[in-house]
Amino acid sequence: MAKITNNTKLKKLMKHHRLTQVKVAKLIDYSLDTVKSWCASKTSTRYRAMPNRALRSLQQELKLLGQPK
């Protein structure tokens, strides 16, 4: 069975939370170009694997946003 990549998890989170690439970049303090590279097709020369720490950071930020103030 194929392992689900962080890039796939990112795309699912973006869809579920209706996040744009710009919003993701701002939430986790990465450049927009970096986020675009994570969203690129695996066959694209732009493609880069999303590091675990970046995915964890996004998940944490989304949790914090969901907390009542």
C-alpha cells in the first residue's frame, strides 16, 4: 500500500479548511513559492516534499485557530 505523503495531507487539509496557498504560507511562515512547490504535481520540476515539521506546524496552527478565544 502506498504511503500518504505530507503533500497529499496538505492538499486535504487545504480543501477541508478552505485554505489558499497564501494563507498556508502566512500561517506557518514559509514562502509562497515553497507552499506552491508542495502543491505541485509530483512530475513537475517545481515539486518538493513537504517536511514533517511544516505539516506539524500547520496542524498546530489550525488547532489554535479552532480554539475558542
